[in-house]
Amino acid sequence: MPPIDHWAERVCAGEVLAVSRAITAIENHQPEAEELLRTVFPRTGKAYLTGITGAPGTGKSTLVDRLAAHYRSLNEGVGVIAVDPTSPYTGGAILGDRIRMQAHAGDAGMFIRSMATRGFLGGLARATAEVALLLDAAGKDQVLIETVGVGQDEVDIVRLADCVVVVMVPGLGDDIQNMKAGLMEVADIFVLNKADREGADRLEQELHAMLSLVMPRDGWHPPVVRTVASESKGIDTLAAGIAKFRAHFESSGERRRKHVEHWKQRLIEMAESRLMQKVLGSGKGEAKLAALAGEVADRKKDPFAAVTEILNQSGITL
Ligand SMILES: Nc1nc2c(ncn2[C@@H]2O[C@H](COP(=O)(O)OP(=O)(O)OP(=O)(O)O)[C@@H](O)[C@H]2O)c(=O)[nH]1
Ligand SMILES: [Mg+2]
């Protein structure tokens, strides 16, 4: 059996070491990663991806942890991807995540990985999407993706998910008003976490008031679920909300349309990423680009001619 097939077999059997090695290969954009993903791809498409996002410190990791425990109690395989815990907002998040993960150590039905750095070749969203695919191949029924909802990268990542959960907490001031419109738009479910704190009722009223102004997407009204993640309160309700959302889209035939839309986006991103690699692949490409940009800035060359030159030199004829 070729080594890649052997590796793929081990990934699909859910072997932790094989999965870990594959994720590292994906992060480093190693050529074997693509080969591996191609090999396992026919066996993917079963996992349900839930994205959990929200402002720093709202309790996302705690929620993910409790939700994971809930799914494990139903004997479902769970994969967790914690993206970008290195943002300047979150000091010891990785350490905290590590400690939480210890609680699941030794559970073969659970796989947890932090993706700690930015600057992945081809982008963080690509790496996350590929890791999610890999966990899908590894037989995880539920893949939970935690991201801090602060930038475009994060919005791109949550868009990958089948269901997007946006976490809010009372006492962050005018957080609804300040919330990124982009994040609001992608929310399928709102979680009002830290409901044990003062101001929970007011925040819930504000959310409902705001939601009443928004047109339901495909017949779905995003519910507001109150949780106290640190006490495991409301987790069943959240899981039920996710299941209801899933059923809503599966029965209405929207699921396939969503998946086609998803792959349309992904294929464009992959084409872009491959093109960039071809153009900037070597160190030389970067230098050449800088030289051309200089010529354009100095008006020695027009940008259209420069682009044609870049493409031609990369062996691309359009
Ligand atoms: N009072 C209260 N505290 C909570 C609740 N849920 C989480 N916390 C606490 O809030 C703090 C932050 O929780 P995390 O789960 O690390 O939050 P996070 O959103 O993952 O944080 P970052 O990844 O750093 O953005 C921790 O001290 C939790 O114990 C809750 O429902 N009520
Ligand atoms: Mg966290």
C-alpha cells in the first residue's frame, strides 16, 4: 500500500497520531497534505460543523467544552478546532484551552487542536477548512470551531460552518450596537452566556428587539439561548437549537444549496491560493513583484501590462 494510502487509512480510523501529523502538514502547507485530503475526500461529508464565535472572554471555550461533553455523552465523535487564540485580546487562552483539554485526555472519541498562529500559507480560513475536512474523514460527527469574532478572517472562518453560534454576554456596554454587522448577519443562533450576571434580561430584550427588525433567512428565526456555561446550564437547549437548525435545513432541501454555495466560495479561494503560489511561489517571485510594483509606482509601466507580465512569467496564459 502506498504510504499516503496507509496514512489515509489511519486517519479514517481516527488514529490520533495520524490525525495530528496530518494537521501539521496542512498548517505547513506541505504537498502531502493535499494528497492526503484528496485520498480521504470521498469519505467526508458526514460531520456537522458548528462555528462558535463572539467577543474575547465571552465564554466560547467553556461553551465548546460543555457542548463537546454533551455530544460525547451521546457517544458522538467530536473534533474541536480553536482558532486564533493568539489574538492580542486573549492572553492565556492557549494555556486555558490546554488545561480544559486535559479533562478529555484519553477519550479516543474526542480530538482537540488549537491553531495558534496567523500567517498560514494560503490563509487561516483555508487551513481551518482543511482541518475540518480531515476531522470529518476521521469520523468526527460533530466538529466545533471556536473563533474570536474580531476580524474578517474570523467571519470567513465561521462562514465555513453549517451552523453559526454567536455568543454575547451582559455587561459589555453597547455591545449589540458595536457588534460587527458581519457577525450579526451570519448568526444562526444567539447564545446569551453568563446569564447569571446582571443585565441578562435587558440584553435578551435588546436582542429580540433587534431580531424583530431582521428578515428571517430561509424561514429561520435565530433563537436566543440563555446559558451559564461555567455551570453547564442551558447546554442541552443549545444542542437542541443546533439540532433544530440542522433539521430545518435538511428538510427544506436548503442543505444542498448551502453546500454548493460553500464549495463555490471554497473553489474560488483555492484557485486564488494556487494562483498566488504560482506567482509568488519562490522568493524570486516576491522580488519580481516588488520590482514591478516599483515600476508601476514610478509610472514606468502601467499596471495592466505588469499583471500580464506576472502571469506570463508564471506560465499562465489567459
Ligand atoms: N459568570 C460566568 N462566567 C463564565 C461563564 N462562562 C464562562 N465563564 C468564565 O469566563 C471566563 C472566560 O471564559 P472562556 O471560555 O475562556 O472565554 P472565551 O470566549 O473562550 O475567551 P477567549 O478565547 O480568550 O476569547 C472564564 O473565567 C470562564 O470561567 C458563565 O456562564 N458565567
Ligand atoms: Mg477561548
